[in-house]
Amino acid sequence: MSLQNKVAIITGGASGIGFAIARRFVSDGAKVVIADIDDGRGEEAEKELKDIGEAVYVTCDVAEKLDVRNLVASALDAFGDVDILVNNAGIVAGADLLELDEADFDRVLAVNLKGAFLCLQAVARHLVDRVKAGGEPGTIINISSINAVLAIADQVPYSISKGGVNQLTRVSALALAPYGIRVNAIGPGSISTDMLATVLEDEQARDKVLSRTPLGRVGEPREIAAVAAFLASDGASYVTGQTIYADGGRLPL
Ligand code: NAD
């Protein structure tokens, strides 16, 4: 129960990695606010989490500043405080560089990078005010990807957005360190979620992923949630500005 009574906002928390993080945090004693644009899955997620602890679902497109403002206000309304932000919402738009649509480029950057910035800034403002008033610092976790450092030809905006997320992590860790607020990132490898479904359903594509993964299997969302639980806990009290890769050994060591 290392997150006992902490309040955590998890964006994109209605499914996949975000939901696994939400479930792990609730199991560890946290109160969780799930932010997503998929109301059906969000409400289902809230219901499931309420069987084991405290959770609310809030509709929020992280790329929209007013939605983000409403998200933080809703978290404060529901639980009176915010201690942890997990910037997890993310999308992909696979296309050859020469065919890539401008609107797809803009949307991926808006959700994965600007959305992470908007949420981080809104929660950081709350945490800084709290520290100035003598309260606890809190912590922020950004979900990046191995694609932040690997170049994959048909994932142009995704790779750029995740490279940006790593730098967002570093610059905001530096800016918030004077307040004791830690900012870290997790870089998952290939994890079994909807986002990877088309790859995993295609035998050739799946074999290619597995042949490049030293542990020889895809990861489970709960294995990313375990890293998030560590980074959110006091066990990581001297860790900030880092991206931890949970990728089955995919990145060259
Ligand atoms: P997923 O598609 O299962 O879940 C993403 C969630 O984000 C969905 O619930 C979706 O509705 C929500 N979302 C999308 N746009 C949103 C928006 N504008 N505002 C709020 N919510 C929004 O994907 P996942 O695999 O669980 O991905 C979660 C994160 O992990 C993403 O940032 C992704 O880039 C990252 N990641 C995933 C993998 C993988 O292999 N699955 C690998 C590396 C990184």
C-alpha cells in the first residue's frame, strides 16, 4: 500500500497501459482519476476500479486546454487534492514519410506531446502552490516509448512526439527540482494492448518484434504499471529526470 491515500490522475486510463496503471495504483491504496475520450470504456473502468477502491472517470481530450483545466478541477472536487500525474494518453498514425498526412502529423503531436505538456503544466502549478504553502511535492510520470530513441521509418510523428516527451521529462524535472517535484518517464517496448493489436495479429510482424526482443515475448500492461508504481512511490525519492525503459531488452544495452 505504498500509495495510500495519494490522488493520481491517469490520462488515457480507460484501457491498455493506462488502465493497468490505474488498477495497480488503486490496489496500492491510491484514489484514481481516469481521464480519457472513450466514455464507454472510461465508465466501465471506473466501475471495475470501484470494486477495489476509489476511482472516478472524467471525459478529457488532453490536447484541449479547457478539458485539462476541467480535469484538474474535477480531481480536486472528487478527492480534494492531486499528488501524482501519469501522462499516458497516446495515439499512433503509421504512414510512409512521403504519404504522411499533415492532419495526422498535427493530431499525434497534439495528443502525445502538447497534451502531455498541458497536463504536466496544470498539475505542476497545483503542486508548486502546495509546496509554497508548506505541503508535499508530488510527482509526475510521462509514458514515452522506445520509439523516442529508435528511428522507425513509418512512425514519423509518433517517434518525434516521444522524443519530445523525453525532453519534456528532462526540462520539467530540472524546472521543478527546486520544489522537490520529481518528473520521470517510462519507455515501454512492445506491450500487449489495442495499440499493438494489428502488429500482434500479423504473424510476420509479430515474429519481427519478438526476434528483436531479447526476452523473447511482448510485455504485459501490468509490467509497465509496476514501474509506474515504483516511480510514484517514496522508493524513487532520489530519482528524477530519468526515462526507464521497460522493453524486454530491446534497446541496445
Ligand atoms: P491504448 O490505445 O490501449 O490506450 C490509449 C488510451 O488513450 C485509450 O483509452 C484512448 O481512448 C486514450 N486517448 C487517446 N487519445 C486521447 C486524448 N486525446 N485524450 C485522452 N485520452 C486519449 O494504448 P496503450 O498501448 O495502452 O498506450 C498507452 C501509452 O503507452 C501511449 O502513450 C503509448 O504511446 C505508450 N506506449 C505503448 C506501447 C505499446 O506497445 N502498447 C509501447 C510504447 C509506448
